[in-house]
Amino acid sequence: MRISDVLAEKGGHVVTVWPDKRLGHMPPLFDAHGIASVVVVDHAGRPVGILTDRELVRALARHGVEALDLPVPLVMLSPAPSCSPSHTVGEVLRQMTDNRVRHVLVMRGDAIAGIVSIGDLVKVRLDDAELENRVLREMALARLAG
């Protein structure tokens, strides 16, 4: 399965922020949208990084509550981990594992096509495994009945 298939199912909406935002603005944004990452874009809409809940927690661990006054670019991952819609789920899972990230930006050329999380990709793998299990069970039952 390709990442384009995952985006077709989940949608391509991406929450973005500008680099002038402070870390303190992120927890309410994450909560309001039910997300764990935002893409940081310049004023032309080009991605310059990604901020996830993981970077936010690291900043709080290192700087305490003062971290909430830090500008997002001091904490974000830059460049954002990315892939194209033509990458396979397996390739992106490998990228996530190798780079120890949980969110990958999907780029179609210079445009943001969407974002996938490890949860999105694990769901695809579980659905595939359930389908394979069902098919194998039906084949086995057909052989027993025949």
C-alpha cells in the first residue's frame, strides 16, 4: 500500500503554524485539534520544520516552565521528516524507526500533501493482517469442507 492510499482514507488536512509562535501556544492547539504535531511553515506556506509533543516535552524537561516562552523554531525538528505519496507504508515505517520519529510530512513536489503518523501506518498494517488472516482461514475451511 502506498502513502497516497493512506491519505485518501484519512485526508490531507495538516495543521500549520508560523515560526513566530511560542511553545506555550502549542498545547491548546494540540488539544483543540486532537493532534500531536504541527507543521511549521514560512509565510509562503513552505514547511520549515515540525513540532511534535515529543519536542515540547523535551523542551519542558530541559528548561522548565520557561520553555513555554521559547519560539517554536528553537525546538522544532528541521527539516521535517518527509516522504512522497508514492512511498510505501513499509518504507515510511522503516524511516520512522530508523530516525526515531512518529510523524512524517507527505510532500507532493513543493506542496504539503498531508501528514502520516505511526498510528496511521500501524492501523494499515493491522487491517492488512486481519484481511490476510480471514482469507487464510476461509481457504483452510474450504479445503476441510472439500
